[in-house]
Amino acid sequence: MTRTPFLNSAVSLVVMALTCFSLSPVQADDDFKQQREALVEEIAEDLRSSDAILDQSELDPKVLKAMKTVPRHEFVPEKHKHQSYRNRPLPIGYGQTISQPAIVALMTNLLELETADKVLEIGTGSGYQAAVLAELVEKVYSIEIVPELAERAAEDLKRTGYDNVITRHGDGYYGWEEQAPFDAIIVTAAADHIPPRLLKQLKPEGRMVIPVGSRFMVQHLVLVKKTEDSDIITEQLLPVQFVPLTGEH
Ligand code: SAH
């Protein structure tokens, strides 16, 4: 009977391999936390050394903290989870993507949020950007046009404890009249013009960030400010690449 010991050691090798390579949930969370902190530090450093892009080359410490807190991997489909803390967009299904972390940090920073601010997001997608906003303000409203994504994001936000995000399925081009006005609006899909209703739903002294441009043209991230007298000031910041804002308009 020479085969039994061999089989036994083969089995124990397999068991060993499984033990080595499958991390327990706690280990995986620790691992993700480390990866997340390293990524956020890298983003902050990149921004500091790229002062040509923005006059504000520092991430607000509150934004840094929010980025270090939100578990991006909880908003990434299983297949791509291991890539959650790479600085890149990832597919979330239905031809859509979860935005690149650096862009999420930058857009959030540009909104200059205060805790009491009421924020509107157009394009819930995975729910990740909404979660980052929810770390900074009391109430976030977010609209998604793809019903399946709207439903999944609502579930993921609930599971991760972001009860202060109110989601809705619909066309965000028209904003959210019943909840307006907003202190800040963030649009995470590119439009070829700034939707007039969104401008209307922005409070005086409010801020909006939106990628402007079509699928085939260069898009630019635009910062919109409404003055105390409701004048509109726009500033074109940097070239970006977003999925298009769809809908009937
Ligand atoms: N903020 C998202 C990014 C998702 S990509 C995240 O953190 O994951 C942009 C999203 O905008 C897509 O899910 C797309 O379906 C959605 N979208 C496109 N046009 C829209 C519209 N008119 N109204 C609402 N959502 C829209």
C-alpha cells in the first residue's frame, strides 16, 4: 500500500495551498484597507505635484478621510473586486463604469462641501461616489437612469450603512425638482451642454461639477459657480473621459 501516504501528502498539500491563498474575510478587509490608504496617499501626492491643473493642489483633509473610509470594493462587481484599489475606472455592467478614484477625489474636493449641504448626484452608477459624498454631508440625493443599476446601488448603499443617500431611478437631466434647491450638484456622465434645470436647481453660492463634451469629442471637467446674485460663472478645468449622459433630452 504505497499509494496511501502519497495521496495523504497530496491532500495535505492541497489543503495547505487553500489555507495560504484564501484569505479570511477579516484578513481580506485589512488587506483592502491597506491598499485603500496607499491609493489615497498616492492620489493626494499626484495632485500636489500637478499644480498646473488646479489652483487647489491639496485635497481637503475631510475628502482624504472620506476616500480612506469608503470601502470601494463593496461597490465593485465580484469579478473585478481584486482591482478595487487600482486608480482606474472599472466595469459595473450595462456598459457603465465606476469612476476612477482620483476623479472621485477631485470632483468631491471641487464641491467644497460643508456638513449641512444638500447634494444632488446625477449618475448613481455603483453608488461609490454617493458614499464618498455621504461621508461629508448629511443628505445626498442621487438619480440613476438604468433601473438595474439604481436598484443594485440602493442595496449596496444600504448594506454598507449609507442611510443618508436617497436614490431614485430616473433621468437626471431634469434634476430633482421636489428636493431642490441644492448647495452642490455633481454630474458623473458627460453632457454636451450644462442641463438648464440643474442650473436652476442650484442655490445661489452653490457649486456644480460636470464633464462637458460628447462621446467623440474631448470632454472637459467644468466647475460651475452660482453667485449670490444667481449669475453663472464657469471654469473649464481638465480633459476627462466619462460615459455619456443618456435620456430623452
Ligand atoms: N457615480 C458613479 C459613476 C457611474 S458612471 C459611480 O460612482 O459609480 C455614470 C452613470 O450615469 C451610469 O451609471 C449611467 O447609467 C448614468 N447616467 C447616464 N445618463 C443619465 C441620466 N440622464 N440620468 C441619470 N443617470 C444617468
